[in-house]
Amino acid sequence: MAFKATPREASGITIVDVSGRITLGEGSAMMREMIRDLLGKGQKKIVLNLADVNYIDSSGIGELVSGFTTVRNQGGELKLLSLTKKVHDLLQITKLFTVFEVYNDEPSVLSSFR
Amino acid sequence: MTPAEKRIEITLDSVLQSVELAEDLVLRVAGAAGFDEENCHRIGMSVREGVINAVNYGNQQSPDKKVRMSVALLDDKMEIIVSDEGKGFRLEDVPDPLAEENLLKSSGRGLFLIRAFMDEFDLRRSRHGGAELVLTKRYADAPSGRP
């Protein structure tokens, strides 16, 4: 499945429904552009809903980390929602669970910004 | 080569499309060898990372340099060898991606993932002068066993 990212608003927070693969040459570059775009529009509270992301490689992981630091450096927050088992396992073995705030459901992630 | 050994060798251009080609090929072989979905994923991603390494860091996407990959079904394991024509590197020079100071880096996790996902990992000098990664996965990981 090809990479797709669809932003939507919920309580002043931007939730991006991401699907497909976040890999080198596929989703990575698009993910970077999308986050840059959102920041350009002043949207600094960002949630990446990864429920339909079935594959992330090291480049995709790098892009998530890069997005996290870019948003944070601009005074915003980037959080993750609904990880698939594969993505969950990857973040665990790369110790990135200690970096990202990860939530299992939308109400929880939305209330975490308040 | 023993009579039971099955081996495929391919030569790839140093372009990003080679990454998908290599991964697709290995996934087919791993599936045919009886590995389950989870292990196929791990093998496929390891090869993906190995070929990205060879294309980007080893050969630096040079049109004059090739990436060679060999996929073999040995008696007790699947063995994948990925080699490039770069300058080679030493594992001790690769930063630990789990170290506090590297956690927020946007790259440097490829080899770590290979080591996490495969049963054995070796780095040696290829006969073309570059790096040669040897990745193996034992059939014991496959519930359906050896084909």
C-alpha cells in the first residue's frame, strides 16, 4: 500500500491519518514535507495516527525522529497514536519509546495536550 | 556448493529501486522456504537495510559501482550476502544508535536492525574491496520447517 497522509483538525490539534509504508524513497520524504507544511501553517500540536502503517524502515524511523525534533524545536509537540505491532516493536527495540509519547486512543492523545 | 544447496545471485545497480528489487526477491525466497509472516518481514527488512547501506554508503549511488546479492537455502538456514564496491567499514566505527547521544539522530539504525532481526550477522571485506554483509536465519524459526 502506497504512503498516504491526511491531516484533519480535532480540538485545535492536527491529527494526521497516515497509511501505507514509511520507507526510503516512498513515504519518508512525503512525511518530512507534510510536517514542514503543517509547521508553516502554524500547526504545532501534531498527532501522527499510525494505525494503518504496516511498514517502517530505518529511514522512516529517522523521519519520525526528525519530525519530532523539528516540531519540538519550534515549540510544538508531535505525538504518536495507534501503533501497529510491527511499528510498536521497532520503536521498542530502537529505544524510541522513551522519546515519543505514544497513545492507544484518540481521546487520550487529545486530552494529553491540555 | 552441496547438492542440497540452492543459491540465487543477482547484480544490482546502485540506485534506490534496487532496494525494492532485492527485498521482493528475498521475500519470495523466504516465503517459499517456509518462514512465517513475521520472519519474512524481519528478513525482508534486514535485506532492505543491507542494500540501502550498500547503495548509499558503500557505493554512494555511483553508476559505475554494483551491489551484489546472493540468496542461498543451506541445509539449516537461509543465507543472504550483500556486497558493495565501496571502501568498506569497521563495525567498531559504527555509532551505537541506542546510546543517549544518538537516540535523536535521524540515521544510523540500519545495521542495528539487521543485527536485531537476523540470527547471525557478519561483516567482512568483499572481493571487490567493499563491505560484505552476511545475514543468516535458521529454519528452526519457521513453524512449517524446511521445505
